[in-house]
Amino acid sequence: MMIAAALFLPFALMQADLSAAGEDRYARCLALVDEDAPRAYEEAMVWATDTNAVNAYRCAAVALLAQGRTEDGARRLESLATAVNPANASLRAELLSQAGNAWLLAREPGQARSAFTRAIVTMTPGATELPDLLIDRARAYAMEGDYRLAEEDLSAALDQRPGDALALRLRASARLNQRAFPLAEADALASLNASTTEDDRVGAALVLGHVRESARTGVVVEAQ
């Protein structure tokens, strides 16, 4: 019965429950997703039926993702973003960002790009979240093979957040795939120098190795 109810969202949801109790319930729901995703889904839908809370529907969508139902979860998040109070632009953008990342997991870069674009136009210029959205959309462009547009988004992100290790690494990869080897090498080195975690350092070093090997052989070594 809960699954049937989940097929429909209210025409217009109010803002998320931002009270301490609401946030605590959302945190508990997400913790349950890690332990028992089907149960978390059912409990989230009971919560949604009782309160119509945005975070209840949101947790239900995350539970779908945890069960491997990535397309269903992505669609649910997009529908939820459309339904939330239009005045809550930050929440709408956050939900669309989650949807976009779910579409990336589903290997649907076109759908992901659309969700990220909707999130970007929702944000005000200069918003602190904007670089993350641009980086995410660049990943969608790269998955589609459009490395020029990926590079443009990553450059825009770096304009607002200079020295971002992830953006530099991804731009190095985008430039590598356009055979701009010197620029790609400069970005990979900058990413390596800006890295603060071992995972970031390993990722940057891997891309740097691919760039140098590609420049040496003239054959692009794929790197993401």
C-alpha cells in the first residue's frame, strides 16, 4: 500500500520541517536507510502520509536509491523539487542536485545534465553552492563526451572557487580528452598540489600520469 501511495506527490508541498525534531527524524531515517532500506522506505512513506514533510519524501527517495532503484529515486527527487515551495530556492536546488547525481549513477547523463541545469538557474549568482553544481554538470557533460562544455563549467567553478582540487582534476581530464596536453598537465599538477586527502592525491596523480603518457604517445589515455 505504501508503494502505491508513493507514486503520487501532493500538488504543492510546504517547506521542509526545519525544526530540531524534524531534522532529527530525517537523520534517523537516513541512518535506517543504511541498515534496512526497504524498511526505511516504508517508514518514510508513513511519515509523509502523516505530516506531508518534504524530508519524509526525500528519505523515501534515498531509500529507493539504496535499493538500486536509481531511476525511480531520481524521478522522485525531481518531482519533489518541483513540488516544494518556490520561495525555498536553496532546497529546490539541493533536491535537483541529488536527482542529478542519481541520474549519473543510472548512467543517464542527459537527464543528469537537465537536473543540474535546473538547479543552477534556481541559484542566485555567486551562491556558495554554485561551484558544486557546475562541477556536477561538468561530470554529466563529460559522460556525454562533450568535453568542451565540461571544461567551460569547470572553469566557471574555478573562477568562484580557485584551487578546488576536484575541479582542477576534472578539467585536466576534459582538456586531456581535447588533446590540450600542456593545459591538462598544468591542471593535473595544480590539482595534486591542492589535494588535502590521500584519495584526492591519488586521483590527481593518476590523471597526471595519463596526461603525460598521452602526450608521449599521442594517443589519449582515458581518465576520469
